[in-house]
Amino acid sequence: MFNKFLVTTIAIMSAGVAYANDSLITGTVESKCSVYTTTEGVYGNPNPSTLSTTAADGGVEAIIRMDVASGDYYMGRITHPNQFSSSPSLSDSVTWTGDVTVSQVSDPLMSGYDTDKVTYNNVHEYDLTVAGSTWFKVSSTATYGVGKSLPAGTYTAIATAECIAK
């Protein structure tokens, strides 16, 4: 009899209790835009005060490829250098110039990317409206002081490229 009473009491008490269970839902999003350096830039030294990536100056322009799997979802942002990431000690200012241009495309519909780009400071932004691959050429020139020679040593600068989801 006592067991029957105990079971009935427990059943009545637990009938009014609700139990919550949190169910975790996760997902992973992988970018449909990738960035690759296909050619690393090299500075030529056409005169004592200048470093330049142009072929006429003995340099090599960097080539960056952006692959887009889904058009019109990403913006490409590429910056040409405006400072050295490493260099010998410099006692004077450096004047920087540079540019980013489309050098090759996988789809003719990408031909307007250069005319439609937005440029500010050393930043070039491209609306990547078409799926496929686009190769961008990055040029950079650094001119040291006024009538001064660059100190001997190794100079490094960085061009940055990124895909940004819209």
C-alpha cells in the first residue's frame, strides 16, 4: 500500500514539471572567393634613389588572382604598398606611387572591372560581379628623399588583397 502511495505521489508531482532541452544547431560557411599570389613582385633599382616594380626599371609586378564561385557576392580590395615592411634605416622620407589594374580575366563580362573600380589613397576596390578568375597586376614605386641614394640592403613592401563579402 505504501509503495502504491509513493508511486502515485511521484507521478502527480512530476506531471507538472516540464523539462527543457537545448538543441545546438551549427553550420559552417566557407568563402566562395579565394585570393592567390601567382607572381611575387620584385623591385628593380633603376637609379640610386628609386625602387620600382616596372619591367622597364628591372622589376617584376606582383600578380594576384581572385577566384569567385558566385558572382555579385564579393568585393575585391587590393592595396599597393605605401611603406616598407622592412628596410635599412632611412633618414629621409619616401614618396610612394602605385597602381592596381586587371591584367587577365576568365570571362569577357569582367572587362569593365577596371573602369568601375573605386580608388582611394592606395586602395583599389572591385565589385566582383561575375563568377570566375581575375588576375590583378600591382605596381609600386618608392622614391627616396630629394637627390639622395637609398642605403644598401634589402627592401620589402607588402601588397594586400582580400575578398570581402557584400
